[in-house]
Amino acid sequence: MREPRGRGAAPLVVDNLIDDRRTRIIVCCGSGGVGKTTIAAAVGLRAAERGRRVVVLTVDPAKRLAQSMGLTSLDNTPRLVAGIRQAGPGPAGYGGHADGAGSMHAMMLDMKRTFDEIVESHADPDRAAQILANPFYQSLSSSFAGTQEYMAMEKLGQLRRADEWDLIVVDTPPSRSALDFLDAPQRLGRFLDGRLLRLLVAPARLGGRTGLKMLNVGFGIVTGAITKIIGSQLLRDVQTFVSAMDTMFGGFRERAEYTYRLLRAPGTAFLVIAAPEHDALREASYFVERLERDGMPLAGLMVNRVHRSPAARLSAARSLAAAETLQGLDDGESTALGITALRLHAELMRQAESERRLARRFTLAHPLVPVAQVPAQPDDVHDLNGLRVIGASFAPDHPPG
Amino acid sequence: MHVSVRDTDWDGVRLHVVTGKGGTGKTTVAGALALALASNGRPVLLMEVEGRQGVAQLFDVPPLPYEERRVAVAPADDGRPGGDVYALAVDPQSALIEYLEMFYNLRQAGRALTKLGMVDFATTIAPGLSDLLLTGKAAEAARRKSRGGGSGGGSGSSGGGSGSSVGGGFVYGAVVMDAPPTGRISRFLNVSSEVSGLAKVGPIRGHADTVQNVIRSPQTAVHFVTLLEEMPVQETLDGITELREVGGGGIQAGGIFVNMMRDAELADRKSAGKVTLGSKARDTHALEMALKAVGLGDDADLAADLAGELADEARTARSQRAQRGQLVAAGQPCYELPLIKDGIDLAALYKLAQALREQGAA
């Protein structure tokens, strides 16, 4: 039973996206708990088995996901995933690419390690050691708000420059707000390059400039209050850090802007992931609006864990009525099984209908955004086959929700 | 002395911290818990700390300012009128200004700091400071006494409680915090180690110690919201372990709130001993007979399709039972909340609050 399609956009066909060699980066974003990481892994696997050389960059430390890819754990280095099936000719093949050189690597972002590497590659060994030992740097690199987002984008830039892969699939950090990864890198860059940081750590240098004299008096009081709050030791650490980092300053904002431009480039595609639930779809709406406003290349929305019935021809109402009729009959075993099955079916149909209603609401607000549905699985993903089952729904002939 | 009409699992707790993995419905459960606690007749403060305005959306009110505002009234219980639920959206900047004002009389300086972007700056370069300010506000609200009702450091924000003086003179019967997600919770609450990089002595240190005493006392409990799925369950178990490992005797783990439970149709029938799933062929055959009996026998594939649905449901139920077993083994009280199919509104919140009352969570 096909629903008549309104004026809405074409459905989102993920296979077309990953088969298009011009697609070089796929960013999976969405609010927490919608299955973003799993979708990223499934997209990566599907693409690899269709002939792409893929690296999946995840920020989720889920051990289970690593295990499902046959890795004991994920770390900051891309690891080759074994068991990738090569696309070949014949009915079993995807009819994909003749070279059949598909491969998949997976890695998990270690933000401290990534930050350390930037420092090590930009400063001479002595200075690098000095920076790495600085208490302020240690807190900045391990628990700073926005560092994870900054480093995820930094890593993305590195992977892109390495040019070993022709497709990078990125899973975005589980931020407070799903938009953080767009803003945080620039915020951190602005902060590190910021005048305020320099003013605070070196207020004395301002003295000579008459225009700033007035500010400087008030500034002393303010610095005093700040010192009271955060402690003079921390302020000193910041000062040492800033002078040690002087050579790298200016670089941070530049780098953040580089990745931001990379995200806007034509080879990038954003997939917004949502669960068929009110809150997740509302977040997805915000996200889609923001991406459009920033001119980011949005590929479409993926509604994950959608329930659908193979017996959709039997409506919830008819199913319940039949269960009721059965109840009036003798209490045999097949009758009991029938009642259970019919009630369960009615519940599934209702849930599917309610999910469709929510998805329709999104489409009404964003009629031009392509939408894909990913069916719910009876239980969690444990291996590559589990990821393959999800990936099967990326095909163009997959029945619509 | 306030005499409780009925016993609940968390009678001595004044600060309820609600955490959970993203997507588990943490804010909804925090809201329902606040309503349930307010049914005891005392005002309850529901705090959010992540700047998402989730509480305002939950109660369908305009975005909350930094001010305690009444957002709902709990239903009457046992003939007593329900207490009010107040809500507050705390942000580190406002909390810092309030802190400066309360302890240093530095309101003007606070304003100047804000104008220069310094507050933002201070909370940015010292990440532990934000968390301390947020947990500090929660601890302050939980211990706040009504005027004339005892000592205690008043409040900079207006509103706040109806001035009831029972229950030891506390303004709020309880404070519920919609806290950061499970992955960050123990670091968020472990203020002591968080500020170790900050002042080693002085007022901030003193403030941190006070807050820490509240959070590590039996007056505070950390509740976990989860679904019966592997990842949120694993995070819950890890979170409970981490709380216990926090230095100085740990932080009290509270209840486990299993959210969005679907009607376990099959599970119920199975436990009643009426339905046993066999092989798919056998089930299909039995279903064919049943469908024929109600005039649905014409559709040759229907029985097989329904048998497939039954088998999937059985798989889901099996995996959920396993998850449930793991949660129970953690040794904390478990509460179950039904899935609300058509979006959360006030009526749904009341229903969830009622479920929590019936299970003794509040």
C-alpha cells in the first residue's frame, strides 16, 4: 500500500549519495540517542562494500560498536575493518564499481591526543614539552567546552588532507545542542586568538596606549575580581601557556575556518538523523534550518528506527476486531496465539501511523528536504551483518515507510 | 517537624539529580518526578542547567529567565492540596553574578565583568567553575530556609516557594535537577576535584567544600533514566559504578527509571502460560487456523507475516529481559514509566507522576 506522494521532495536515496564519487565527506548529525553512530558505521560499511575507500570517524566510545566492526576497541588511529565484502558482478553484487577496491577503516577521536599532535607538529620539541606540561593546557585539551568539537573538525581536516580515503564518514559529538560542532571550533579559535585572553594575561602592555588608559584602570579591578574567582595560579598558567603558544596563535582560528569551508564545499553532504519521536524531529528541524541558513550542503533527513509491518494491508481496527471475534471462540492454543498476534499487529500499525504522522509534520515544514526511513531492528547491532541489514534500507528500491 | 503521610523510597533526599543518556527522556522524567514530589504538598523546584529550555517546552510556558517561576501545581493527594512546581533555568554566567553579589557584594563588578565578556571568559578558561556554579545553585536551593524559618544564605533570585515553614523551615520540599547526561555526570558532580586546578584556598575553595558536603550527603541522590536497550543500560551501570568510586565515600546513587515501556503484550500472555512460540512454520500454521476462523483466511501470506511480527517481538522482549536483569542486578530501586505515544503534554506528565507515586519513587 503506497501512500500518494504530495508535492514533497524526492526520497533520500543514500546509495546514490555514496555511489557518487564526488561525495568525499558525509557528516552524520542529530540529537543524542537517535542512533547516529550506528548509522555512520552502516553508511561507511555500505559505501566500502560498494567500492569506496572509507574511513569512519566516530566520537562515541561505545565498545559494542567497535566490536560489531570486529575491533576490540577504537582509538585515534584509523584501523582496518576486516570482513568487507567486495562488490562483484552477478546477482549478489551491487553492480557497483568495477575496480572493487573498497575498504573500511574506523577510528575514535581522542581529543587530547589530537591536540597534543597539533602542538607537537607546530612547536620545537622543547617548547612542545613545555606546553604539554602546562596545567592550563592539560585542562584545555581534556575537558574544555568545545575542544571535542574543535578536535573532531581538526581530525576531519587531517583525514581529508591525508588523501588516503575517498570517503570520510563523520559522526558528530553528542553535544548539548546538536549545532555545537558548527559553532564550537570557531568559538574556541576566537577564544584562543582573542584579544581578551591577551589583555588578561598581559594588561601591563596596554599602558602606553592613551586610548586604553581609562579602560586599564577599570581593567585592573576586573582582573582582580577574576583572579579572586579563578585563582592567581590558574591565571599564571594561562599566561605561561599563551607565551609558549605564541607561535601557534592565529593558527587556531585559521584552522577552524579551513574546516568550516571544507564543510561547505560541494564534496560534503550532511545527513540529519532523527528518531521518529517528537523531540528528535524538532531538533532535526532546527538543524535543517541552521544548515540551510549557513549554506551547508544538506543531503536529507534519515528517520531511524521506523516501525513498519509486512502485513500493513490489515489495518489496526480490523486486526483488533478480529482479535475480539476470536476471543468469543473456544480457548484453543491457536486461538490464543491468534489473539496475541492480532493485538500485537494492531499496536504495531498504530505505532507506525503515529511515526508517520510525526514525519509528515516535518515534511510539511520542510517540503524540499529529502527523507529516508531506516527500519527499526528487533535488537541491537552486534556485527557487520547487523550493520548490513541497516545498510540494505539505503537502496533506491527500498519500500517507503 | 513535618510528618510524612506515606513512606517513599527517597524520604530523606532533598536534592534529586536526574541524569540519563541522550534520547532517554531525562527532562520528562525530571518533570514528572518534580510533580510527584510536589504531591506531598510542599513546593518543589525543578532546575535545568544546560541552557536548552527543555523545562519550558515540557510545561508549555515561555522560555524561563534566571528566576524561579511557578509552572505547575501538583494534583491533590489524600485530600491534601498539591504543592507548586517552580522552575529555574540556571546558566553559569547568571549564577556567577549572583554568587559575586551574595558573597562579595560585587553586583556592579559583576555587571562590568559581563559587559567585558569576562564572565564568559572566566567560566570558559576554568571549566570546573561552571559546574561548581550550577551545582552550587542547586545545593543553595535545596538548603534554603524561608525567612524567619532559620538561618541560611537567602537567595538573589525572586519568587521561590510559598513560604511554608514546615519541614524544618526549608523553602522547597525538594529540588529536582535536570542534570547533564550520564557520560558526564560524575565529573559534573565531583566539584572538589573539578576545582582543584582553581584556587587551592580562599572563598571558591570554601564554596566548593560546602557544595561537596551537600552532594555527598544522604540528602542528595542521583537518579538514572534509561531505556531497555544495550547502550543506555550500559551507561547507567557505568554511571552507578563511577558515582560509587568518587572519593570520600562516593555519591548516593538513586533509582533507575526505565522509561518508554511499551505494553508488553506478548510477555504478559506468555507469563499467563497461554502462548508458546514454536517454530515459525508451526506458528504460521496455528495462525492460519485462527485467521480462517475470523474470516481472514483468504490472504495466504497474512499468517506468515503475523508470525514474523510475533518472532520479532519475541526477540525484542528477550533482549529487553536481559537488559532488565542487568539493571535489577545493580541493586537500585527500579521504576517503570509507560511510553507516551502522542507527545508529552501536561496530562501525560501527571500520568507519569502518578505512576512514580504508585511505585514509591515519590
